[in-house]
Amino acid sequence: MILNDELTAIKNGAQGETMRKILKTLINFGEAFGAERMVPITSEYGHSVIGAASFSWSPVFDIIDEMIESGALAKQKFSADPVSYDPKVPASLLQKLAFKIIFSAQNRLENQYKKFGIMDEKAYSCTCYMPELGNIPKKGDILGWAESSAVSYANSVLGARCNRNSGVLELMSFALGYVPEFGLLLDEGRRADWIIEVRCEKKPEAQILGSAIGMKVIEDVPYIKGLNNWLGTELTQDTCDYLKDMGAAAASNGSVGLYHVENLTPEAAELGESLINEGAQIYVIDDAELEKVRNSYPCLWEDKNAEPELCFMGCPHFSKQQLIDWCDRLSEALQKNGQTELQVPTVFTAAPDVIEAFISEQPERYKKYKDMGLVLSPICALTYTSNPLIGKVKIITGSNKLRYYSHARFHSEAELLEILTGGAK
Ligand code: F3S
């Protein structure tokens, strides 16, 4: 590994033993992937995948303590993934007690982050790039993030450069200010080995399309054609939300860290098909293929005919626009079906700043949500399901990521609208 003067001095102990170990760890990590040098992180802010704090992660918190005590603090302010617990989210007394025990380290982590360099006490969301939170990397920025959905968005929609790092390594890179250069940081690592031809007759649902892409290309970079028919060529908020959900699904069903969408995402708009490697494989996706993928999702409920008990939406966290759209769709469907309240307890998750903005700018819609019995929460739905006492709760979701990592059952948006508002069974 080629080191500059600053890093050579750190390697020789100029900034203490902890910083020396951090550098050594990141060198080992980089060398495992063929990195030849370390490059400076250039984004204004970092982002950590560690936001919810399980008591079983005490070795992680011990490492953070060591970094703080030795003065190896983050060189850039950072945001973090969502917190673990919100008493507003429906749960029995026993389940709530279990949450308190499982996530008893939450205060420890949040206090550590205050010292280590968190942006502020509300900077806990996987969609840190929402304008309300303001952690929006620029095109070409080098990042050290690990949250898979945020890495996918930063690489693909914003044109930043970030590998899929891991939780503790990202914190170390924030303290060092450097990351090893390999993979998606390099031009050659950002070229596509797959052409995805979208030939659907109707707009594909983002979560299922992303899932299909992830299952097929696994870790490769896809170049997606035909999506402009549905998304246009401008990165509007609606389009960014669609890409956020599609990318998160591809990053969980596979481990896609970057995708290009023809005529739309920054590098595809700039470089076009020159991004595609010679001999790239082709995957055609039509309505039948999406149906096949959708039907392949297992239902992990013991009683597959049981009634749903809880619905989670907003994984990754919803944008303000998504909160607005879903409010209108649910209100209309409730009215159409002669109902006033949702038929299944429902939680929509979003960043604290997004929820705050929604409440202050959309008081009437917020009242509608409360009247229909819907809870807005800043937690991560997946950490909620990590409580063993939640294991038997029949959760439904429109998130492929939540479906993939938990026992939640997936439904399309149209199905969810019907189920939640008492429409045709
Ligand atoms: Fe975000 Fe948690 Fe889903 S971090 S992407 S809400 S699993």
C-alpha cells in the first residue's frame, strides 16, 4: 500500500497507538480487495450504519470508546442509521420491556456519537440524503459509508463514490479521513457488466424491479435501459424516491452498490453506453418476469392465512413527498371503501427532520394520518423485528429489504392499499 507522508507518520505512531491501529485495519481491509493506496474522504459529512444499539454489540462500543478517549474523533460530522425504539410504535408491555433490554445500549451509543461527531441529535435516518437532513454528497465525492441503501443512492443517484464498507470500518475511516481505493471508487469498478432491458407494459413497482435486478446481477453493476419510459430523464423528487426504493431492493436481494439508468443517473447521462463493459450480459425484464419474481417471495408465517397484525412502510425511510402521496392514497381508498380508520395498525417511518417538516408543512394531512390511526416514527422497522417477542407478530410491508431480512410478508402497493383500507379481499 502506497502511503503519503501524513499516513506514513501515522503508521509510525505520530498520532498515537489507536490511530496507528485504525490505519493498519484500513490498510488490511484495502489490501484484501487489491487497493494500492488510500484516498482522502471528500464529502462534507459521513454516515454510519450503526444507529440502533443492541446490548450484544458491546465490543463495538468499546472500540468507539477507545477512539474517543484517544482523541481519534471523526474528521467530518456524520449522520447515522435510525434509532431502535419508539414507544409510539404498537407493541405489548412485554414486547416493550424486551425492546428496553435489547436496545439498552442506545443511550451509550448516542452519548458516544455526541463526542465522536454526530451532526445533531436528529441526524438518525438511513435516508440522510433527504434535503431536510442535508447530508447530500456531491458528484465525485469519496465516501466511507456502509448503509447499503444509502451507498446505493449516493453512488447511483448522486454520482458519489463509495464501497459497501462495514459498520466499524466506516467509523475508523471517519477518524482517519481516508479510505482504501478499490472497487466502486475507481472508474473501472463503476462500469457495467449487465444490461437490464426493461420491457414492461406498465410502470414496474420499484421494490420488485430492484429485487429482480439484485437477484440476477448479485454484486455487479447493471446498466438499466427502458426505465426512462416511466421515469423520464430528470431527477425529480418522485424519480429519486423511486430510485431510492429500487436501489435498496437491489442492494438487499443482491449486493448491488451502484446502478446506472440510461439518460437519467448522472454518470449514465454523461457517459452513456461507454459505461458498459464489452461482453456484458443481458437480462430482459417484462411484466411476466416481475410477476415470477414477486411470486417467488416466501411467506414465513406459520399460519399463512392469518390476518395481518401490523404494517410497516418506509424502509428505506420515506421522503416527505412519499408521506404526502400515501396520505392522499389512503384517504381516498378509505373513503371509497366506507371506512374511517385503517384496518391494520400501521407505522410509516421517516427521518426525524422529514417527519417534523411534514407535520409543520402539512398539518391537515398529519391530522388525517392521526385520524386514520397511523403512526409516524423515526425507527428502523428491521430493528423492531429483531425483538424475539415480535417473531410471531404477522407483519406486512411493501419493502423488499424488510421482507428479505425479517419474517414480514411482502405486498405490492395496490395490495397494501386494499388490505389497509378494507377494500376487496
Ligand atoms: Fe433503513 Fe432500517 Fe430499512 S436502516 S433501509 S429502515 S432496514
